[in-house]
Amino acid sequence: MAPETTPIHINQDLESTLNETRVFPPPPDFAAHAHIPSLGAYEDLYARSIADPESFWAAAARELHWFQPWSKVLEWNLPHAKWFVDGKLNLSYNCVDRHALGDNADKTAILWEAEPIGPNGQPEVRTLTYAELHQEVQRAANALKALGIKRGDRVAVYMGMTPELAIALLACARIGAIHSVIFGGFAAQAIADRVNDSQCVAILTQDSSYRRGSEIPLKRIVDEALATTPSVKHVVVLKRSGTPVTMHPTRDHWWHDLVSSVEPVCECEHMDAEDPLYILYTSGTTGKPKGLVHTTGGYSVQTYLTTKYVFDLNNPAHPNDVYWCTADIGWVTGHSYVVYGPLQNGATVLMYEGAPNYPAFDRFWEIIDRHQVSIFYTAPTAIRAFIKWGNEHVERHKLTSLRLLGTVGEPINPEAWMWYRDKIGHDNCPIVDTWWQTETGGIMIAPIPGAVPAKPGSATRPFFGIEPDVVTKPDSEGRYESVPLGSGGLLVIRKPWPSMARTIYGDDERFQKTYWSDVPGCYFTGDGARRDADGYYWLMGRVDDVLNVSGHRLGTMEVESALVAHTKVAEAAVVGRPDDLKGQAIVAFVTLEASALRPSSSANSADPASTAPVDLNALKDELKKWVTKEIGSLARPEEIRFTDALPKTRSGKIMRRLLRELATHGSIQGDTTTLEDFAVIAKLRESEEG
Ligand code: ATP
Ligand code: MG
């Protein structure tokens, strides 16, 4: 291990892989009508927002509706913040009523597309105007009240991507119930753990959901969880597929029965700015999921403002924008950027129920053309999958309605960024690479499109009012300093921000320890980052994942990006294995492009069985040489393992900690409850033995 005080210095030789010199200014057409139209405008507003963050955020808050104004913008007792003290508001009001009672009543709020393709060759499409959404939310809110659910109660939501899932959140927010959304792909035990952790009184679910052509029996899975969740008194079931389910006579209720038997009008609770809005468990990339608590006022303001500026929504120059964030509402991205951020901005939000490759690999592109999507926000893992599936699926579609692209969830490999810009954006859409976390509630670092030039692989510069820094690892006395431009270190946030999580539900000590103790006085993100000469942030991945080879600290991201840049590689995950000589030796787990497994002499052969197998050992050598050439011999992988798939969380992130265990011990003992596909582990073991 490096001594305690060593900053994470990225070797100078490595900088070439980051391609800091590739800069893409905003397309002039975009900038001409953007909210923030130039770099100068960004820098000026940023400087003012940092000089006086409270005035900055107060001005943003005044764009929303408050039942009672705040008396103080911020009360800060590290690590506990109170924003908009004494202010009263309701997020459901700001998302729905404000538009339904104003000029946007007939504007489409939610545009939903089902996964199954009907007998006419078309999927079912449903639209809800803001006026209709207003009615549905009020009825759902009254339905919850009729069950005795009240302000402060915790309500678990385990549903598929249906309009009712968004309605469920807005209904909870309306009556002040705290929602805890559990991603619809989790199994019974994961549901029970989360429900019990926060003692939910009810679960909202549906009979089943559709995913990649099959049905997931959500109600049946909930029934299994209910065996060990004594706090749950009511289960509300949305009829989606019509699949028969068992209904408990007193505990279980049909959604449609409840909403049709209640009054259509439900006034909003006047929530205190610091009343909890929701609990959300993190994806578990680094360990056991944590139940982060978000409150009402600050969260509303930051999700509102980041959506407006980062996605250029609520822009009079673009009244017909159709905005699509592909994240599931089960993740924070879905909370902040499918539901709360865009609806507060009066946007038309597209929601798609299913998988990107059903019934074919071009489903997303078909959706974009069908609904004229103009703003598209997805994850690097999805982009790498699109690349792997082949350009022909994209090229069949026009995609001319797009004007802005975004990514979130992991660092994006520059290679994937370039593909996204070229193949999806046709070189004329800005890309916003947005860095943030469940804990931060809203976007923290991202280019303001139209203003900040992009560099492929960099999240670029901070959002207004946000003060990140990159610091050295504190020494034994807690001393640390900012690293100079050009070096790497720990990514921290120096000042409180409105949408920061307030605590971990039921475990404030863990909250303090996890985020506020490693770097005294700062919020520690857990991520490593480097700032280049222009002050751009380059996320290097989680600090726990950073490699230490012969005393040099290397971001996993850089080696992975070099591998992904090879034409035969689809995805790569790199981990360190203890090594007596070097400290750590690099082990790379690699998935290959579909085309790489076909021998080159017969790339178009209809019968792959008739050809000789690809020489995988030669390919391993080729890849090792490639990395050496791209980065330097320091980064040369000691070992390369080919695998069919990488272990990922259900939100699509690579779980390097499992690979590290596998590379080190040959087996996996850590928490795997959030792993998407257990079969992947078996395949990885085979790759190791084979
Ligand atoms: P857990 O905290 O339970 O281990 P998680 O960190 O994966 O899970 P999230 O809050 O969903 O849960 O993800 C936030 C993390 O995702 C960030 O800390 C960062 O590592 C990564 N991330 C998100 N967006 C970006 C981005 N644009 N660039 C680089 N990394 C990103
Ligand atoms: Mg995290």
C-alpha cells in the first residue's frame, strides 16, 4: 500500500488515454436558444452562485409554489443541513397542480408506451395531460387516505414502469406519506429487507409487469415477502396484465376499486421543507444498500433547477420537447429525472415499460422516431450494449428529432461517448455526462449544454451552487489539501447543497461515518477524480477500485477505456489482485463484440460451425499489447479473462468488488443481493477454470 499521505497521482504517461485535448463546443444552433447560451454566461452565474449560494438557491426556489415562505435559506450544522427553514410546500402541487391549473392543463404530461406489441403490430400508447394527471393523482391520494395511510407513514412501491407508478409517488407526496420505491426486479428477500428496515405500512404493487417479452409476477413475489413483513397492513394491486393473483380478503385491494370509490378532490398537505419525501436504497455497488432519506424543499428546488438547465427543459424556444430518461423509477435517476424534475418543469415525459431489445435490438430508436423524442438520457452500460449489438439497428432510424443527449451512472468510456455523439446524435447534439449519486439527490457535475464545451469521458464542470474539490487522502491527523490541477485524488463536496440526503434511515451514525468522517469538514463521495488543466472533472471510479501497480495509482476506468477502444472488445472491467512484486497485478475481465468471435476470413459466413475457432490466447496477447501501447507497460494486464457477461447491479453498474474477490480468492463471499444475474458468476468461474 502507498503511505497514508500519498495523493492518488495519475501517472503522467496515462493522460493521453483521457484525450483531454478533444473538445467539442456546443453546436451553435443549440446555443442560440439555450437557457445558458455561452461559456461566459455559465462562468458568470457559477461565480455568483458560489459567492452567495443562499441567494442563488433562494432565487431558484422562488420559481416554485410555496404555501408559506421560508424564514431562513440554510441552517448548517455539519453534517446536518436544513434548507428553506419554516417553508411549506408540496412537491405534488409543484409537479401537477401548478400546470393543471395554469397554461399547461392540456399539455401531455406522461406519454407511456407498453412493451408488448399488439396484434396490429403496434404497442399500446397512453397519454395523460396535466389535467388528467391531476385527477388521477388526487384519486390515488384519496385512496391511500381511505386505507388510513397518513402523513409520515412509509409506503413501499414495487411496480413496473407504468403511469400509475409515477402517480403513486405523486399521491404519496401529496398526502405526506414517505415513499420507498423498490426496483421491480428485486426478489422477495430484498423487498422484505427494505420494507422492514423502514417499517412500511403498505405496499403498492401490480399483478405482473412485462420485461423482455416475459411477465414478472410482482404480486406473487410480494406475497412471498409478506410472510416476513408484519408492519404491512395494506397491499394495493394495479391490474396490468390480468394475470390471476391471490387476493387476501382484508389486506389486499385492487387499485381500480379504490380509486373509483373515493372523492376526486384531494388538497395537498402543507409539508414542511424538511419533512421527509422519500427513502431510497442505493444500488449496492460497494456493499449493503443504504436507505437514504430525502426531504421536501431542497430536493424540489435542486431537481427543478438542474432539470431546467442541464436538459434545457422549460425553454420557450422548445415548447414541443419530448423528454425521455430511460432509467427505471426504482433508481434515484428515475425519481429525480423521470418524475420530479421534469414534471416540475411542465415537461412531456416519455415512459417506456420494457427492455431496449424487445422485440428487436432497435426498440429504443423506434420509440424515439415514433414519439419524436428530443431529449434522451440513458446510461453508459446501455450505450455499450447498443455498440455491441451493431450499428445496423440504429441506422435504420432517422433520430432527427433529438437535440440533446445525456448519460449517468458510471464514467462513460470516451469510445462510447464518441459513438453516442456520432451514431445517435448525428454530431449535432450536445452530450451531458451527469455525475451525481443517490446521496446527492440531484445532478452535481455536468456540462451546461449550450455553454460548456464537452470532452469525451469527462463530466466537465460543476452545477451552479455546487463546490466540489479533489483532495489528498487525509493523514493520521486529518490533514489534507486540494491536489493541483492535473492530479487525482478524492472527490469531495465542500459546501452543503439543497438536495443532499439528510441521513440514512434509522442509522444516522452510519450516515456520519460513511460520508462525513473520511475527509473532515467535507462530504466524501467515495469516488476518485482528477481535474485537468481547464478544471474539468474526470471521474476515475470508486476509490476502493483504484489500482496501485508498482507504487503508481491507476484508475480502473482508464485501463477499461483503453480495452473498450479495441475493436473486438465490447466491455471490460479491471481489478487489482495482490501481487508480491508489484503491490497489485491487473486482472481484466473482458466481453467481446459479437463479430470478434467470428474468424476474420469468414466474417459473413452463415454457418459459424464450419469455421475454425478463434484463437483466444492470441487475442489475449493482442489485448495486452494494445493496452501497453495505449497507456504504457505499467497498465499491462497480468491476466485477461474472457467472459459472456460482467456482474452488474440491477441498475446496470459493474460490480468490481465481486470481480476483485474472484480474482483474489477464486470465489465470492460478499453481498450479492443487488446483483442482476447470478448466472454471470457461474460463467465467470468457468472463465477462470477454462
Ligand atoms: P452503492 O453506493 O450502494 O455502492 P452506487 O454508488 O452504485 O451504489 P448510485 O448512487 O446509484 O449507487 O450511484 C452513484 C455512483 O455512480 C457515483 O458515486 C459514481 O461512482 C457513479 N456515477 C454516476 N454517474 C456518473 C458519471 N456521470 N460519471 C462517473 N461516475 C458516475
Ligand atoms: Mg454510492
